[in-house]
Amino acid sequence: MGSTKDKIKGVTNEAIGKAKQGIGEAAGSDRMKGEGTVQEIKGKGQKTMGEAKDTAKEAIDSAASAAKRAAD
């Protein structure tokens, strides 16, 4: 999965998780609040993965550019 897709899914899961927590709080459902917390954490992990992929790609691109300059 690409970094953008990871970040989009992460933001979506965070938002849904927060909404579930709010619904669970309003309805008095510990189960719903728990599901929301898990989904929010999953979303944060997905966002972090997308950001890590971006960072790795930037580092690779930078190293490739430096190698090309050194070869020229």
C-alpha cells in the first residue's frame, strides 16, 4: 500500500474511532468506547506507517541524487 493510502486510511480510522467513542459514551456502552479506542489507535499506526514510507522514499531519492552527482 502506498504512503498516501496509508495516511488516508489512518485519518479515516482515527475519525471513525473517535466517533465510536463518542457514541459509546453517549449510549453508556463500554464495548463501543473500546472499539473506538482500538480503531483510533489503528488509524494512528496507519498514519505513522505512511509518514515512515514518505521519509524512506525521500532518503532513497536523496541518496540516489547524491550518487548521480558523484558519478558525473
